[in-house]
Amino acid sequence: MLKEWRQRRALRRVEPGDGRELKRFRWWQQLSRALFYLRTADATGRWTVYAVNVRHGQNQGSGNVKAELYVDGRQHAVCRLPAVFPVEGGTVEVSMSGFGLKRCHYVTDEGYEHQLTPDPASAEGRRANLARRHPTLSRVIGCFSAVALATALVLLVSQMAEKLTEPREIAQHIGTFTAPVHLSVWMNIAVVLVTLAASTERALRLRYSRLLDGGAG
């Protein structure tokens, strides 16, 4: 029920596009733009190419980041994220985390879904190409990202628990908790940097966990 309500609300936010032409992805847009494609056929066998374009450089905190839907190279619709675009045979759902897109999927009317194909020149496309050409290396990098975020989460929770149990009023009722690891300022900075890198890497694969990635940003 909640998912259906959110979907209907997102559909009401869709605005018509102005028909502008889709611009080619440029190399300097690696961390400021995401571009994904979907190719579908209707009942007559006619193929349509959809493209979803999102500018990462916009102010994500403003809540006004928009996704653009292009049909055969022309802007067809615009919607504030999270977005749901009606397309042939289903919908395209787009949403963003603090580090990039966390969802850009085609959901059919029957409920099946799959991720759209990233532009080869984009950061997401280059990460997908690495996964195709070097699957073992890709899995190792993905595992490292997940472990790094899990470790950072454990460290954060333990440090928060120690701070919360320091006051005498709380300690006399539940006792005090001592974090097993105390990091220096520079180590904390290193953990933050590794966490940012891991979260960005997962965003390039559109991987998102409310526990891991939500805690990171």
C-alpha cells in the first residue's frame, strides 16, 4: 500500500518535457551526470529508446534534483526525484542516495524489473565495463566496499554507545560501555575517506542498503 501510494504521488509530479535534444555524454561529466538507456518494443514490433538523464551536480539537499526522460533522443518528461516515468509496458523508477543513483530500473506491468543500461562513457558505464571484463576483480572491489562500510558502521555505533553511557544518570542504571577501539583524529579522517570511496563505488553499481549506505549518507 505504501509503495503504491508513493508511486502514484511520484507519477503526479511528472511534467511534460520541452522536446530538447539529448546531449552526448562528455568525459568531464563523470561525477556530475548519470545517463541510462532502455530499449523496448511495442506490440507492433516498433523499437523505442528511452534515456534517463540526471545531473549529480545539482543541490541534492534542496530536494529539487530532477530526472529527465528522453524518448528517441528528445526530452519527453521531467520529474523531481524520486521519479516514476510511465513507459511502454511499465514504468521507469529513479531515485538517489547521498552518493549517486541508488535506483534506475524498468518495472514491467507484470512486476518484473531490471536495471537500465548505463552510457558507456559515464562513470557507471565504466564500472559496468570493469565488471564485464574483470568479474573477479569487480567482486573483490565490491566485497571491499561492503566490508569497509560495515566496519565503519560498527566503529560509529561503538563510539556512540560509549558517549551515550558516559553520563552518571545513565551509567548507574545500565552501566557504561567502553568502545573496543579508539581511533586517533587522523585514523578517523582515514575511515571517513574510505567510507566515502566505498559508498561512491556502490552508487556506481546502483547498490544500496538502508543499513550500510543509509548510515554513510
